[in-house]
Amino acid sequence: MSILAGKRILLIIGGGIAAYKTLDLIRRLKERGAGVRAILTKAGGEFVTPLSVSGLTGEKVYMDLFSLTDESEMGHIQLSRDADLLVVAPATADLMARMAQGHANDLASTALLATDKRVLIAPAMNVRMWEHPATRRNLRQLGADGVLTVGPNDGAMACGEFGPGRMAEPMEILAAIEAALAERPGLPAPDGLARLAGPKPLAGKHVLITSGPTHEPIDPVRYIANRSSGKQGHAIAAAAVEAGARVTLVSGPVTLADPPGANVVHVESARDMRAAVEAALPADIAIFAAAVADWRVANSAEEKIKKGKDGPPALALVENPDILATIAKHADKRPPLVVGFAAETEQVIDHARAKLKKKGCDLIVANDVSPATGIMGGDRNTVHLVGPETLETWPDLPKTEVARRLIAALAEKVS
Ligand code: CTP
């Protein structure tokens, strides 16, 4: 069941052309069982109509701070407190500036100021506005205030320019929402955890882990995938829970059960995975065990591709974001310890060391995944821990034991 089932989202729709994508976001939130209430800013109302928003949320749309009916039915304080999460999409430069300053001059800014819940913003604006020192300053302020951000993405914009500024896609925002909801400290520990005695070397630490493959859509029914089972990444998450950490596991599609005690965010594609990982920061340790697809289909089809007289379709591929490298080079939220995996079929150590340097991480767990080893999908693993100047080779071990040893080694580094 989705973490969104039964959750209440207060969605604030700012004034940007990207507001049309927010309509799709509402649909996807509702499909997963979330309740959505929307505030439409005055500028937002220039791009989407209150009627289409309420048609999708199934609730009235809130627009006016001084509407007596709204205030008697539901005050703005209650509106923002009733939600589990506030999401601003699109978050315009103006709305971000007002949030950073703490303004309360319309219903949206007042709800944002009055809330005691987490806030996630999906910025969307012209590239120059995004790169302007004022917006950078506001973004830093919002980050310091605990506001989470998803996107923006690079791409061609409605204004004709190219660069960062496009609002994240609805599925990316959805993944970030799931991550924000999963990241709730103080979740009651499932029964099984009470049994775990012994020292808790990672108590008080947040460990972020990616696991499994990613699925890159070709059309609504077909995708590109790989043979990763997620066994190693999931075992690491379980070992980190055992060591007392608060664990966020961002998992691609796997058939494994969620490790008890971990906050699990389920994603499909590399871009969703990146958004969920970014939304889960800050972390004390980040471990990238996922087999992220290096490429995705450039223009995946909205409808199922049919066989036709033109022969098979030509699939153009584009490179996916490198999540490990992005986080290892993150300007202000780089976790103190970033660990990558390297799946190689030859010259394992040399390639791992090159990868360490290229991606900017602190340690690489390297393994030989040639078919003869049976590692891909199997229960055992032989790994080498490759640091800039260090090398440790472990014997052939069950993946669960590799996970425990890895967590013990990392705990030593951050203690
Ligand atoms: N990784 C990632 N995002 C990607 C690709 C890889 O986060 N888009 C991470 C993996 O989780 C892993 C590490 O990077 O921790 C190494 O991935 P691997 O696929 O082995 O390396 P590549 O970067 O694909 O390099 P090469 O194609 O040369 O093997």
C-alpha cells in the first residue's frame, strides 16, 4: 500500500505555466489514496481554473484570505494544520521570496506561515530568475528553515530559453512527497525491533540507502530494466536499522518485502529515485546500492506503441542523472560519508578506484558481477572496499553478512 493512503496534502498552486502539470499531480495523489485540498493563488488562477482543480480534488478550492464563508467553514490556520504535508507546485520566484521573508499577504503565504507541518516546494521559473542571487539567497534561507525542494529540472522552457527552471515532473514530485512523508522521526518501531539488543552504534544517525533496479518507461506498458534484485541494498537497510539508525530506503521495483523499521520510498525511474533521495537529505551516511539505469528513452510514448507497417520503433536513449555523483558533489547537503557500489566484470579494483574519483564518493563497494559469479540476484557476495588509498577484500559471504560488516565499518567512520 502506498504511504500516501489516507494522508492529507495541502497543495498550493502558484502562478506559472507549469500549473497544468499540477493537475496531473493531483490525479496521481488521489489514485494513491491521498486526500488533496488546494489553495490556488491569484496568479495560479490565471493558469488553471478553480473548476478543474476542484474537479480533480473533489473539494472546494481555497482562494481568498478574506472570504467570510471560508473563514467560518475552515480558517486558514486549520487549513494548514489539518494537512500532513504542504506542497507548493509550482513555487514561483515571488512565492519563494515571500516564504523566505515570512510574508502573510494572501491565503497561500498565510497558510505557509501558519503551518506546523513540513513544506515541500517544486520551483518553476525562468532560468535567469532561478540563477539570480536573490533566488539563490531565498532558496538557502528556505533550506535552513527546513523547507524541502524537488527540482527544478533542466530543459527547454515555455519562455524559449534553456536551462534549469522547469518544474519537476508529477512523478518526481510524487516521489519527493512520499520521501517527505516517510521521513517522520519518532515512527513507532515495529514489534520485531524491540528484540534487537546490543550496542546501537548508529543511534541518532540518519542513513539513506538506494536499492534495486530502476524501470525506464518506453510506453505505458513497456520498460527498460536490469537484473538487480535489491537483496544487497535491502540487507544494508536492515543492518542499519539493527544498528539503531533512522533509515530511509529509496527502492526501485523489487519483489522483496520492506525491511521492518525502515522508511521505504518506492520509486520506478532514475529521475524519481533522484528526487526521493534529494528530498530525504540531510543524512549522515548515504549508500548507493541501486543499479540505476544509465539511460532512459528520450521520448517515452504516452500511449502503447502499436506494431505497424513502419517496422520496429527506433528508441533514442538519453543519459539519466547520476544520483551518486549528484549527492557526492552536493553544494550544501553532501552527507559526511557517501558510499557507492561498482558492479564490474573485469579489472574490478582499477575501475572502482576510477569511479571513486569520478563520482566524488568516499568509499566504493566493488564486486565482480560476471555471470559466472552468480552475484546478480544471488544470496552471496564477494566485495572489495575501495577507498582513495585503502583496499579491503572480504571473503565470500551471505549478502546479509556483507551488509552487517559494511554498516559496522561505516559506523566506525562516523562515530
Ligand atoms: N549510480 C547512480 N546513478 C546512476 C548510475 C549509477 O547513483 N545514474 C550509482 C550506483 O548506485 C552505484 C554507482 O553509481 O553506487 C556505480 O554505478 P555503475 O553502474 O557501476 O557505474 P557507472 O556510473 O554506470 O559506470 P560504468 O558504466 O562505467 O560502469
